[in-house]
Amino acid sequence: MILDEPTNDLDPKSIRFFAKILKQLKDVGKTLIVSTHHFDLLFRLADYTILLSPDHRILKVGNTKEILEDKNLLIEAEVIDEEFEI
């Protein structure tokens, strides 16, 4: 299943409901490819993350937790700014 920004414009309750469904699909062996800026969704679902630069180059492929905890890398990708708290 390929999803592009599936939680955009959803309220928090709907995001949790949708994430639960995706987690169930993952747990039964379905492959999910999700493009998102919502870190919560990535932490819940993604074993691996591909982080892209603003000009669509691959900056890093790897463990989701490691990528999302690398503030300098996220700044380089322009998904957060210097003031963002991880």
C-alpha cells in the first residue's frame, strides 16, 4: 500500500484511528510505503525511513528512530528548523 500524506487535514482522533488501522495491516505482514511529515505516525509504523532533501535527493536511509533523533539531519532536510524540540 502506498500512501502520500494520508493524515493531512485529519484531526488528532482520526489520525490515531487511521494509524491503528495501518498498524494492524503492518502486523499481518502488509508492506506500507508512507510519505508524511507526521513524526508520530513514523514512530508508530516505520521500521525504516528514507529521508529526502528539499531537492529530492536521498539524504539517509535507515532506522526510523535514529533518523528522527538526528536534529541536524532533519534541519538539512528542512522538515524542522533550529527551534524545533525533538
